[in-house]
Amino acid sequence: MTIRTRFAPSPTGYLHVGGARTALFSWLHAKKTNGQFILRIEDTDRERSTEASVQAIFDGMEWLGLTHDEGPFFQTDRFPRYMEIIQQLLDQGDAYHCYCSSEQVEAVREEQRANKQKPRYNGKCRHRTDTVEGVNPVVRFKNPEQGVVIFNDLVRGEISISNEELDDLIIARSNGTPTYNLTVVVDDLDMNMTHIIRGDDHINNTPRQINIMKALGAQIPSFAHLPMILGDDGARLSKRHGAVSVMQYRDDGFLPEALLNYLVRLGWSHGDQEIFSREEMIELFDLKDVNRTASAFNTEKLLWINQQYIMSADPDSLTAPLADQLVTLGCDVENGPDLREIVITQQERAKTLKEMAEKSLLFYNDYEAFDEKAAKKSLKAAALEPLEMMLGKFEELSDWSKEPLHQVILDTAEVLDLKLGKVAQPLRVALTGTSVSPALDATLLLLGKKLCLKNIPRAIEFIKAKIVAQES
Ligand code: GLU
């Protein structure tokens, strides 16, 4: 039997990391078994569903590379089918019209609460045969009154719920629209789902859904309920914890592989291994290794994983996303230095592509003024001679590549009998205005000859002016 799993988000916001983790586990379970992964948009709540959210789901899934084999299906396209099933359940006596107003239902609940009973629908219309003039009824599913629903959750083990705990849930509202528990069952059956993998916030729905499935004579699929993701303060992960939208992570300079790698470890482990390629995840993932307990989101660890991926990435694969970051920061990437060279230079120095772009701004915008501390320390009279000597050598250099550039610095230190730092640090401040930059040969290369030959004299003038000021 072909394994079929699905991701069934409601498009009422962006794709958040919890949803992405659910999608990933579903996708992995399908991939590892050569099965099929289906994308279904549960957009029946028309007030809360928006096109922008649908697009955000597509964008997030695409960016993460969680491709679907079928779909996307939209529940709003399937209303006639849901109506058909509601009618079938009514016809076969497994559903009934309920004319109780929400006030009446609430009043009963109040009373039950007051009597310390579990609030539930009291079944008033269950055996009713007449209709009530002027009232549009809801349709309720006739949940079995006796017996137990037992299912073997692939994460949590056996779960059993007594039918006495479950009341007759509404499957169609008074305006005729179907509710979540009905649509999800119809879709999961019509789409031949073998495994329903979802967040454990749905665990209470599962016995109800199983009962509807049974009433429809269906074979019951397997279920796996994934534990929640908590923020670092122990509360359920939410917007309050900063970036939880998948696309926000892209904008913040994370790589999709790194985020996936981080997400797969949220609630699943394979020994002590931390880094998993996509292929390894598919090979090693197993629902039985998913934790039962909630896992906490840890941004520091995500940053660490992202850094590992940046360090080991093929530089060519980072040029396009780095360019996006640079453009966001206002850089003219088209007329700037070679992006591949920037990546190679910065790969070891940034935890995110955003940080890499920020650290590369100096290659696009000349500095406004020398950093005061750096200038005080490095742009002194003693730096004049090495800077002037290097300027002369750079002017004559025809091959503006790393090796000869590096050689100029070495030669200058040797000729003047100075420690390398006494030559290199003034040059760094002259070139960048600060005391921190990537390796000097790379910095010279990326700034380009023109800018270097402008900036070194700028530092020389600065030192000369300082000497004059001191003398007067
Ligand atoms: N649409 C539901 C949600 O976004 C998921 C339903 C399911 O996976 O069964 O929470």
C-alpha cells in the first residue's frame, strides 16, 4: 500500500515554524516510504482565510523545498462533496437536525458546569422527528453513546476515549456550511490518506473523526500527533517570541536547509547527530523516534546550525540569496564586486546571510569618517612610511589579485623591518575606516584598485594633518 500523508494548513496567517515542522514530518514520512505527500488548504473559514495567507503557505513550502505530489486542494472547492456526505449521514441515521439555539445550548452547559459536570450537548434533538418552523437547524453527528474509541497513535502509543466523553458535534452550521471535523474526515477519506500527522492540538478531535469515519464505513488511517513547540520561556511558541514565520527566517538570512535541519531536530533525534542533509533526514527519520514531550525553540542553536551550513556551502549557492540581502540594504549589486568572492571572504565570519551582507557593506559604500578609536591607535606618525610605501607599490601593481596584494604587505614589512601588524593595521583602517575587516588581501581585492588608491591617501592626509596640529 502506498503511504499517503498530507499537510492541511488553515490559511489564516503566515506559515509559522510549528506548521512547517508538521509539514516536514509528514513530508519525510512520505518520502522515506516512497509515498505521496499531499497539500490541502483548509480554507472553509472564509472570514479568517486570506489569499495572502495561501500565498504565504505556498512560498514557505517552496522555499523549504517541501514539494507536494498532489494538490494543492482547496476545501472551498469541495462543498458539494461535503453536502453529499452530510446528507448521507442524515439518510443513514448517523446525523440529525438540531433546532436548539446557541443560547439554549449554552444555558445547558452553564447548568452542567454549575453541577460540576463536563459541559456537552444534551442530545435534546437526537430523537426528534418534527421540524421547527422558522429555524434553520444545524446538523449534528450522532456520536455512539456507548463503547470506547481506541487508536494507536504512532507517537504517543495507545489512546482510548470513552464515547460517553464525546457529545454530538455539529457537522453543518445553520447556514449549511460544513465544520472542520466533517471536512477533514471527508477529505482524508477521499484523498486516501494512510497517515494523519498533525499537531497534538488536534488530538481531541481524533476520536470524533474516527467515529465519523466508522459511520461512513471507512478504513481508519493511522494517526501521529506531534508535540508542541515552546518558546524559550516555556509558553507555546507564538509571535511574541520573535520571528516565527518561515519567510521571516529567509528575510533574516537563514538558509532553508538550515531551518529544515533545525526543525527536524525539534522533537526528533537520531543519537547525538545534529547536522542532517535532506537525504539523511529522509533515510533516518522515523515517527517512532519522535518525542512525546514538547520541545523548546532555541534561536541560538538555530543560528549555530545556520552558521554550519553557511560555512560548508558551495559559495555559488549563496550568491543569489546574499545579493537579495545586499539589495535590501540598498547596495548596487550589479556594479559591485564579485559576489562569489564576497561569499568566500565572509563565509567563516557570519551566522546569517543578513549578517554577511551587513559585514560586506564596506565593499559598496565608502566609509564616512575614520572610527575614532581605530584612527587614534593605528593612524599615527609611525604609520606614514609604510602607508606611503604600500601606496607606491599598489599604484604600480598591474595584477590586482590576492597573492600579489598580500606580497606588497609582506614586502613592506620586511623592507621597513616592521612587524606585520604595524603595517597591516594602519592599512586596514585606511581602507575601511575601522579596525575590523576580513583578511586584507580579500579586502583590497573586493574594494578594488580605484577605491584603495583613494582611501590610502585619505589616511596619509589624515596623519599629516594630525602631525601638523600636534606641532603647532
Ligand atoms: N487545518 C488544521 C490546522 O491548520 C489542520 C487539520 C489537520 O491536520 O487535521 O490546524
